[in-house]
Amino acid sequence: MEKVKPILYIVVPCFNEEEALPQSHVQLSKLVDGMVERGCVAQASKLLYVDDGSRDGTWEIIEKLSEESSLVAGVKLACNSGHQNALMAGLAAAVEHCDIAVSIDADLQDDINVIPQMVERYKDGCDIVFGVRKERKSDTWFKRTTANLFYGLMKRLGVSTIENHADYRLMSRRAMLALLDYKERNLFIRGIVTKLGYKTDCVYYDRSARIAGESKYPLRKMLNFAIDGITSFSVKPVRLVFMMGVLFLIIALLMLIYVLTAYFMGRSVSGWPSLFLSVWLVGAFVLIGLGVIGEYVGKIYTEVKNRPRYNVDKKVGL
Ligand code: UDP
Ligand code: MG
């Protein structure tokens, strides 16, 4: 592994990005050329565009760019597989050829000028460098509030994520290999990378508006992503069902006292005590039953995901 002049691949997932890609490419190629000239990264560094089954002319643009310049490589996915999967495909393709990879969105909302800083951090010994945005001013009010709510919830559910970090990050080769060992289908990469355990650092930037075209993350995709994020990392929602069952049982017991006093004081209609109590009791048992089953389903879920159990950082004397 070359540390002084690493081979850098910039991995860019693209879904229907024919409007943004040409402009993004100009900026990215200028950046990489500059870094090569300054001797910051190796000559063999590349831009790797992953076409995530676009229905517009994105792939044609990528093909043309790669014919024109040896700086460009492309991967085309057979159909739209989603941002996270496209990113994994890009990293899997890159890992054989590079020492470090930076993943970034095609719309360049993230400031590419901090990439040299990321590389510096790598040279200082970090395996993962997160790009963190300073503020979310450029996002719409809706996106900002929903994102804040979501990350707040994730935190309370015990999923570790880096606040205000999306999928703009640098990874060393061994970090990529470790990430690729996560074989699960419900991907939430930004939750996994914090689990790898390698040395990490952050660089900060201002997020700008999309360069061209419109967001490829409509509300439907955003919701799916959020649900994946929660359910792939936490079984707390299941525990919540169980706890609700316990709570209902407690209420049922309180009701028992209430109903019995009402009954003995002659303040109840015939049939009411039994009916009233059974509503709470049955509700409690159903919820507890669901919670117990859920707990097992949760265990099966983590087993079938077949995640790696550990990730070795260093070895000596071998
Ligand atoms: N993207 C993708 N597949 C999809 C949706 C999006 O590869 O199914 C890519 C898209 O081309 C962009 C990145 O994911 O490079 C982020 O999408 P976008 O910028 O539209 O999301 P937003 O910034 O609005 O959250
Ligand atoms: Mg964007």
C-alpha cells in the first residue's frame, strides 16, 4: 500500500444524471488532475462513475468520457438498484485498483475542495475520513426537519451515525474490504462504517445546492431509506411492543382493583367487570406474545444477515 502517493478513486453513483454529470465531471477531473500534478495522489488515480440503471443518457455520457480520457472509468448496473447498492458496486470495483476511494454524489452538493484534506488525514493514519457539512441551509425546510427528526430518532434507538454526514467519505482499501464483508441486503452504509472500528476523522464543508437536475431521492425513497436505517440496526421497536404489553398488563391489574371495588360497592352493572377486564388482559397478552415472537424474529434476522463478527485492526509478530 502506497501511503505517500496513494492511488485515489472517486466513486460517483449516478441515476438519471445527464444534466448534472457533464458539469460535475469538469470539476472533478480538474481537481484530480491538480492533485496528481502536485504529487498528492498517484498518476493512476481515476474517476469511477457508477450508472445505477439510468433511463436517460447517463451511460452514454460515461462511455464517451472514458473514451476521451484515461482518467475515467465506468460501471453500469443492469437495473436501478438504489444509491447504497450502486455505491457498494462502485467500491467493489474500485477496491482492486486503488489504495483509497472517496464516494460522492453526482450533483456535487458536497464540496469537492476538501478531498485533498481527506487525503491528508489518510496520510496521517486515518482509515475513514467523514465529510461533515457545517449547516443545512441549502436544503429545503422539509428535508432539514425530517433529517433532524430521523437522526435524533436513530440516536435514541442506539444506532451510531455521524451527525450531518451523508455518504461523502474517504475510505482506505482495508476499510472498503471490511465494508464489503457486510453481506446484508438492507443497506445503510453510513451506519456500518462507524462500526468498522478503524481510526476515523472528519473534515467540514458547506453544502451547496444541486449543480443541475432535480433530487433523485423522492419522499418514497427517503422513507424506505429511513426505515432500512432503523430496522437494520435496531431491534428496539420490537422491544417497544413487548414493553407496551407489560404496560397493558399493569393497567389491567390496576383495572382489576378498580373493578373489584366498584363491584363490591354495588356501583357496577352486571357483565361490565368481566368484559372490561378481559379487554385489557387480552390486549396485554397479545402484545406480550407479539413481543416474544418479535424477539426471536429479530435474532433470526441478525443471523441471516451474516455480518462479520469482528474486524482486525493490526497484527504483530506473524
Ligand atoms: N442515486 C442513485 N440511485 C438512486 C437514487 C439516487 O445512484 O436510485 C444517486 C444520485 O445520482 C446521486 C446520489 O445518489 O448521485 C444522491 O442523490 P440525490 O442528490 O438526488 O439525493 P439528495 O441529495 O436529494 O438527497
Ligand atoms: Mg443531492
